[in-house]
Amino acid sequence: MTQPTDDPSTAACNIGPTGRWIRLLLGLAAIAAGVWFWVAKDDGFWSIGLVVAGLFMIYEAVRGWCALRALGLKMPF
């Protein structure tokens, strides 16, 4: 597994295994919430937003790259 780095000029791995798992689980939860909004509430605005956010979180988990960390924000995980 690639070690996290703080170099903002690359899209290299900048989160560790704990952060990846957290992003994966939050991404899956966001997609589930988006589906629930679509089915139960018939609210396309929130459902599309949650699904897109969830897919991006899953991308971050798979890639090992956090957009906010790349912008200079320090996360605890």
C-alpha cells in the first residue's frame, strides 16, 4: 500500500487505510440515503446530490486521495 504524502502537486495517495475505510463507508451511506430520498420522498435534487457525493467519496477511498487534503486542509484521519 502506498504511504500518504502531503505533496499538493500530485494526485498521489494522501490518506491512510483508516481514512479510506471511513470515506468508503460514508460514500455507501450517502448513496443509500440518495436512493431513499428518490424512492421515499421523490426528491430528485437531494437524491442526485447525495449519489454524486457518495460516488466521489468512493472514488477517494479507492484512489487513496482526498480532495480537501490536496487543498491543504488537515484531517484527523
